[in-house]
Amino acid sequence: MLSCLAVPVLSWAQAPEFIRMQMQPGQTRMQSQPASQQGQPQNSNDVFTSIGKYIEAGDSEKLSAWFADNLELDITGSVNSCTRSQAKLIMKNFFNNNTPKKFSIIHKSGRPPMSYAVGSLSAGADKFRVIIYVRTDEGKNSIQQLRIEKD
């Protein structure tokens, strides 16, 4: 036998003050973030959507904000274990040589603390497969590994 519990639905104005202070309008409680991490979404789907926008834009500066302090980059077979600033320069060089036109996520899987996405990048005259591994620690998402292979 199933039993149901009625839960009242409150409008934003009716929400207790301590909740309104921690959340932005439209966020659910599960999406609430500490102020220090409000630039990064909690949900792994949102993580890959944001990261994908920066890849498509060829914005190594904003993409590097998602990098872990140390990460592994595999750019068309050249594997580097590098710092965030080194990875930013490598990605800037890649984007300069391969101007992104379109990026789309093909597949996402996993759950915190580790999730990944596979995407397709059209850049210059080439197509690339992009694999992004993201680790979630204490609510903060960071790219641990980024692989770009010719498709």
C-alpha cells in the first residue's frame, strides 16, 4: 500500500529568509551553492553545457577556470600532465590553430565524484572528438582530463 505526504508548494516570496539568502530565484535547494562557487554549476549536466560553450567559443581563458590545479591534456596524441596555466596556454594554441565552429555533446555519463562527456568539435577544416573528465569535490567541479582526438 502506498501512502502520500502532502507537501505545500511555496512561492519565492514565501520561502524562509535563510533559503532566499543561499539561493537565486529559480534554483532548487539541490542546486544551491556556496557564494565562492556561484560561477560553477553543481549539476554535471550544467557543467558540460558550460564547458561546451567555452570550447565552441574557443575561449581558453574561461575554459581554464574549470581546470583542476593539475590535469592531463591529450591534444591529438600529445599527452601533457600540466598545471592550469600551462593547460590554458596549450588550449589557446590549439584554438588559434583550429578555430572552433561548432561543438556538441554526444554522450554524458557517470555521477559525482567522477563524470565524463564525449563531444564533437568542428574546428577549421577538421572534426575532433573531445572527451572531458570532471571531478566533483566538496561541490566544486573541475576538469581532471581533457582529450581531443581527430575524428
